[in-house]
Amino acid sequence: MSRKPIIADVARLASVSTATVDRVLNDRGGVKPEKEIKVLSAARRLKLDRILTRRYSRVLRIAVLIQSSANPFHAALRDACAAASRAYADLNLQFLIHHIDPGDASEIAAAIRRLGPRHNGLILTSPDDRRIAAAIGEVAQKIPVITLATDLPGSGRWAYVGPDDRRAGRVAGDLMGRFLGREGGDIVMIAGLLSLVGQKERDAGFRQVLGERYPACRISAVFETRDSAERAGLAILEALNENPAVRGVYHMTAGAPEAIAALRSQGRSKDVVVIAHELTEDRRALLKERAIDAVIDQNPEFEVRTATELMARFLGRMEGVASTIITAVQVYTSENV
């Protein structure tokens, strides 16, 4: 089209009346959501200048199910949702945070079924459980459901946004093997819940790479803390009491400061290698002190921004392909934190 597009062009492309286009472009309301999406999509395709940065008038409610902010990673997800609301204000997506207990699958499934009909989309980070998967399958028949940071494959979710956790676990295992060297040694694994697909995959990747490359490295104990910081510290004390020869800690859950405090209380903070996940502020400080040797970070702010754009595409408020997106991880040491 050589001339500048006009309302009639948008109406023809969207298969609506010029009056409908006028109401949408001038925020007069009274237009069904599906028609509003068609008009805005057509306006963008025609590069109608006035619509390129237009704010949508109708609020779309997105339920976000994550753990309590007592878990530093989930606190980062909460903050990232607030930041995404500001950064994508023109999309008019309202994130409504709902905290879940990862140990209560029945309540999580009930929350999904309760919240689904009252929202336009759902984003969640939860354990892999058949009851949760069934609830997602029901809700996903009507609204987009995105799994974030840890996946629920086979649940019927529309897409996953997050890292390849098996690869992240392999990175952790490779780092541990390199730090421990030829001598190797016994390693303690501190998990939150291995029913979380992400943590289960990290565990598998960590074990794989040790078996393939570092046979002198052995996992001597595995603890599930249910994301309790106190339990993380107690787990370290128990492990050291049972096996004073421990040389490594693979920490993939909450409670890194408590774990390090336990090592220090036993005079072991200098000779035990610690590999952790998630660059939260407490872990950043511990990296700087060299109390943690390396942190593998998945950048929750980027994940939430990516999930926001994906949800907007599913809901017709952004152009582009909507599908699963595997995000990158980055390794931090005291030298690049």
C-alpha cells in the first residue's frame, strides 16, 4: 500500500465495520474483546502510526501461582512480575500473585480450578503431580496456561518458559568435578522437592556428568528440605556428622546462608566446595566472600518478561509465534558477580 492507511483499510482487513474500528482506536469501549484483538492486529499489520503504542483499554487478569516470598527465588519472581507490569503497561495485563505450598498438591490443584474461570491466563511454578496436571488440563481448555522455571510436561499447558534443567545440572556437575579435581570425594545434595521437575532434572544431569567424567566424585547423601532454610542448615550438620569426609555440597534450593553457616560452625567452609543455583542477593554476597564457589543463574526477571510476551501473544496483544521458550543459564563466580 503506497498511501497512508486509513480506518477503512483496517476495517476491511479485520472484517469489521469502520464504526467498530473508530471505537477501538479512540478508546470508546463497547467492543467485544475478540473484535478488539482483530482491529488492533490489523492496525499493526498496516503500520497505522497511531496504534503502534496504544494501551489496551480492557484489563486482562493473569493469575501467577508461585511459592511464598520466603523463598528468595520466588521473591525474585514476584518482583519480576511487578517490573513486567510496568515495562509492558501498554498491554494492560494485571498479574495477581497467589502463593502456593509446593508440598500440598491437592490444594494447588484446587487453586488452579478455582482461579482459572476468574482469570484470562495462568502462569505457575509447581511440583509435578497427577492432580495438578489434571487441573491444568481442565483449565487450559479455556485459557492459556504457561509453566515457568520448572515444567509440567504432559499436563496440557500451552507452553513452558525456563531453562533446560538437565543441562543446568550437568553444568553444576562439571563445575563440581573440576573443583574437586582428580581426588574427587563425597558430595551432599540439598534439594527442596525432587517432585519439582526442574530439581529432578538437575539431579539427573548432575549424576550423569559425574558418572561420565568424574568417577572419583560420589553423591553420599541427598536431603529434601521442602524449601526450609532451617532444614538446609540442619541437613549440612547431619551430613558432616555422619560423614566428616564430605568435600562438596550441591545446593539447589532455599537456605544457602544457613548451609554456609553450618559449614562455618564446623570449620569446614574453606575446604568444602559449594555449587548453588539462583543468584539471589544472599548468594551474591556469599559469592563475593568466596563462601560459595559458583552459582548457576536462570535470570528470573528475564523469564518473567519472556512469559509476559508469550502470554500477550496467546491473548492476541502481541504479534509473533507463541510456543515454549528455553532460556539460557549463566555461571557466576566471585570474579564476575
